[in-house]
Amino acid sequence: MTSAITRFLTFSDEIILNICSYLRPIDVLHSFTRLNRRLNKIIAQYRKECLIISDLSYSRFLSLSEWTIPSIGSQIRSLLLNTKHSLNLLKILNEKIEFDELFVNIEHLFLILIDQNDNDEIDILLSKVERLQMLCELDIVTCKDSISLDTVSDQLIKVSIKSSLDQGISIHLSMYTIKDLVVTLKDVTNLIDILNSFTNLRRLHVTILPIHLQNSIKNVQKNSFDIIRSKPSEYLVDFHLKIDSIDLSFTDLRTLINPMTSLKILSVVLRANDGNYLVDEQWIDWLSDFSTINQISLFNSNKK
């Protein structure tokens, strides 16, 4: 009796795609790219979806970087690169791949760069990221305490830069097309710099992690606030501030937020000893000038 043999290519496109759904996209691309025209067509969607490079061994990533990634890089629109648990991944990437020349059509880039031994390699990679002309969204989680970016893309509108450690980041950006910004900062001075520089922001979510008292808002020069007043954030509609390392006075908060003339959503999490936060008349007097606000939340994290 002869048993029937079912060959892989006898499956319908739908069944092959269903099989692929159980695999990581990077494995699908590595296994089926350039085998034949039919398979190339079937897995074409994987080149447009998010390519995830994460949790790879040294030898595995070395193999991918020499053949698979170079063969599909120009077709990738979204990329997630996670260096956690992947020893020397960034070093291989920087040595084997011209990132900005290969991923020329990247629109959405997510970088998880949390190995403190990779700081130099992170800087090399970010210098290449700056040259991605089609980039629309950039999301970075990093162990570095300082980030400086100056991108050539005029389409970049959404940026998130967060710390993987219990610390703020000194952030310097030259990306004036940004409309949506999420950042973890070291101090209020950096926040003021951002408000001065990015007057077209629509959404700004800021977390200021524990810092030394000498860097608090009490020691920010008064003319810094005057600069904010001269450059109102007239397009900002959503502002979230989490800052529990500074005793922010009610007056300081008003000074910080008053230039946000179009604000609709305000959320503040802070540590406050100022009794004015508990005086209804103070809020009524202040918010009467903000007819645009339709959602406000305030949480006092002070612990006595």
C-alpha cells in the first residue's frame, strides 16, 4: 500500500499563511524569501508589517544580517529592534549593515536599547537613524542618560524617548515637525527647553524622574518662564506631567501651563505641599481662563 505524500506547496495560500502565523515574522522571511515566486508573493505582507528583531542568539542574528535582512530591508516599513538578551547585536548590526541605506523606507521604528555596555554602539546607530528620510514614528527605550537627535525626515510627527532605568534623560532634539512627544526627562529645565523649541506640539506627555533638589524648578531662572510666555504652545491640546521629585508650587504650575492656550486635556501627578492646591477659589480663578479644557485630573503623590 502506497501512502500519500503531501508536499508543502500543495497547500493553499490560506493554509500556508495560517502556518506562518505561528512563526515569528523574522523566521518566516528567513525561511521562505526567494524560494520561488509564489512563496514570495504569499509572504509579501510580512515585509510591510513590523519586522521584529529580538531575543536572537549571536550566530542566529549574524546569519540574518548577512543574507535575510539585506535582501528585504528596503521593503520593510516597520521595525522593532530589541537588544535585550542579544549579546553584541548592536555591534553586529553596525558592522554588517548600513542601517540608513538598507532600511530606506522605514516609517515606524521602535528601539529597545538597554545594555549599558552598548552606549558607543547606541550612538553609532542613532547617528544612522537620523538619516532615515521616510521616518514618521520613532520610539526609543534606552539606558543612556543623554540623547541628542537631529533627523533629516520632514515627516516625523510622533516621538517617544523613555528610560529603561530609574533615571531621567537629558534630551536634545532638532525635529521641529513633531506633534506628539512622550519623554522621560531629568529636570524641569529640559521641559522648558522643549516647550520653547517645539511650538507645534499637539500632545506632550512628560515624566520627570527623581533628581537632586538643586535642579528643581525653584532654581530655574525666572526669565525661562518669560520665554515660555513669549512663545505660547498654542497648538498643544493634551498635556500630561508626572513629577514627584519636586515640590512644585501652585504658582509654578500655573506659570508652566498658562501659555498652553488651546489645552483640552490636562493631567498632573506631582508632590505638593502648597496649600493653594486645596483652595477652590484658586482653581476657579485660574481655570476660568481655560475655557477649552474639558478633561482635567490632578493627583498629589506627596507622602508625609
